[in-house]
Amino acid sequence: MSEVAIRIEGLGKCYRLRHQGAVRYNTLRDDLVNWMKAPFQFLSGREKKGACEQEDFWALRDISCEIKHGEVVGIIGRNGAGKSTLLKILSRLVDPTEGGADLFGRVGALLEVGTGFHPELTGRENIYLSGAILGMTRHEIQRKFDEIVTFAEIEKFLDTPAKYYSSGMYMRLGFAVAAHLEPEILVVDEVLAVGDVQFQKKCLGKMKDVSVSGRTVLFVSHNMSAIRSLCSRAILLKDGRVAADGDVEKVTEAYMALHTDSKAFAGNLAAHPGASGSKKVVFEWARVGHGDGVENGQFCIGDDLHIEFKIKAGAKVVESFLKLGIMMRSQDGIKLCSLVDSDSGFVMDDFCAECELSVKLEDMRLYPGTYYITLWVGDITSINTYHWVEECLSFEVIDGGKLTSRKLSRAGGLLFWTPEWKKNNIKQGHE
């Protein structure tokens, strides 16, 4: 058997988009006038409704890579980057416009909820149908049948038509069939989000089992924690092209850098793409730093983190009582904390028109990585939001600083603690 499971060379997929020109919808009077002017053209439906323009859109362009047997590869990227199009081409559901892809082995694909199921057939019948589509013999399907049903947790509904299944039941059965019928290559799009947390863990565990057995897994997900725990390699797509390919840690960090345009210093927050709210009170600017009034986005573990910002009331309204909030999350999307001013005994009860504020987080103990800050201001009841600026700031923790000289991996966790250690000797010496 070839060492290569998937070989992609110069792959591209182009879609032709049609844009209808501006159309004016006619009144009854307009239609009567048009009919009088050109009755035959009107009756044939060939009256001019507006120019139709065409545009070529390349969903994928110049994709080339090789994936070996037994590799577990995460395909990541923003929405519209071309991830699902790539998987559809590899699953032979879509033909490429240029280039090609060779797959050496039987492919099991789960690209969307209910892939390959017929709604009028029962769960039992759909298992046999899906297995046949994957190229399995009836004997092979029967050998795995009980495992599939148990994994999918649909015993009670096995003989119920699939059209009565919920989206979660569809997904569970579809994944169970695709994963248990022993394909050499398993292709999974982001369908696991449909299931509950417990079933997602079962699916990730099953994909690990598949990879350990020497089979190849392609996994599309926006969950970077799942990508890191499952995959040894990642491919980042951007605008239909390969932006990064290699070690999963480095590629996911590159993805998170694309995920936001946040900087250590952010100005003109009223125009920030992540801004929302009534704008009764707004953040004018914000920055992170070391407390010296200079923006700085790099920190070591144990440093003090200073968040500084300016708020300003609208021209017509002056609010004297405000509430402020700061939310922080990791580059994996994990929310770390929500800081509210009143929890620290600070109350904005004398705000006039504008002011500058600073928040100091002492002895920060976050592991190396990139972190993002969201700012919020609203009324004292927290019901009305005046200004919410999503991920307007970012900062990076680069090393252990004065606390430790050992190299700290981001996979080590989120918080770095240095507790007090004690030892109590029970016996002296050796017997």
C-alpha cells in the first residue's frame, strides 16, 4: 500500500455567480403600458428586467499537499475559506475546476447532518443503505450493526422512519455509520456541534481510535481545543488557499491571529467592527500596557496587566450612574473571567461627560499564549447596553518571566500557580 493516503495537486474550484441588475417592480399601469407597446414580447416573458452580470468566484485555488496513512489532520479557517468545498471534492461529491486529488483507500464521509439517509427509510434500513454506499458488503454491515446502534444511542427508534428523527439523532447515527464501517479515510465536517457534550466526547474518542488503528482522519472544526487534542497536523485555509500547513500548535496560533484584528492598542472604538449597543456612552479608545501610559502587548507570567480606556457620553444625554465590565478569553475561545467594577467596590456614580479609567490586574498568572479582551458599559441595572466592543484588545504572554526558567507550553493549561510546598519526614534514613 502507498504511504500516501491523499495526494492533492493544483486543486481549484470555481463557481460562476450571477448578479441581477437593479430591477424596478412594475405597477399594473406599467404592465398595461408595456403590453400595449410590445404585446408579443410581454406575453413571451422576454421583457427586459435588468442586466445579469456574471462573476467567477474561486472557492479553492492552487491547493497542493500530501496526507499520509494514519495522519489525523485538522482543516481550519474562517467561514467561507473553502474547508467544506475541499472535503466535498475529496468525497467525490463535487468535481474540481482544475487540478485533482487522488485518494488511496475507501472513504467514509460525514459532511452534514443526515448525509446519505433516506427520510422514508427506518434507522435500521438506513444503516444498510449507508454501508452499501460506502462499499461495504452485507456481511460486514451485519458484523458492525450492534456496535453502530449502541454508539448512536437510538435503540428505541431503530425501526422508526428517519424523517421523524431530530437533527441530533440524524447526526449520531450518521457519525456511527461513517466511523464504524472501517473506512481507510474518515472525513468529518463540523457536524459534531449538533450533539451534546457527552456525545461530542464519544465522537472525538472514536476518531482517536480510528487514527490509532492506522486509518486517516480529516477533521474540520472551529473548536481549536478539539483540533489540538485530536490532530498532529493542521492545514489553515484563507480565501481558498493554503495559508499554513504543519505543526498543529503553530497553525492554530496562525488561525487565531486571523480570527481578530485586535491589537494591543485600539483607537476609534465607536467604529470597531465588534461594536454594538445604543452608543449612549461609548469607549473612545483603549489600550493594554505595563502602567506607564505606553501601549504594550507583551507580558511575562507574574507581570501586572494594566487596561486603560476612555469613555464619553453622547452629546444629548449625561448618565451619572454606569456599570463597567471587562471580559477576557483565551485564543481557544475559552472565557477566562468577567470583571465587573462593583465587585471590586468601585462604583461609577459621578460620571459627567467623559473620563479616563484604568484597571490593574496584579501578578497575572496566565500561561503563554494570546488573550483577547472585550469591553462593556451599560446602566447600573446591567439591562441596557450602551457600548459593547467585542475583542477590541489583545495581549500575549510570552514566557515565565521571573517565576520560572523552564519552557512552558501553551498546552500546559491556562493558569500558572506556585503554591507553597511542605515536606514532613516520617522516618529518618533507611531500614
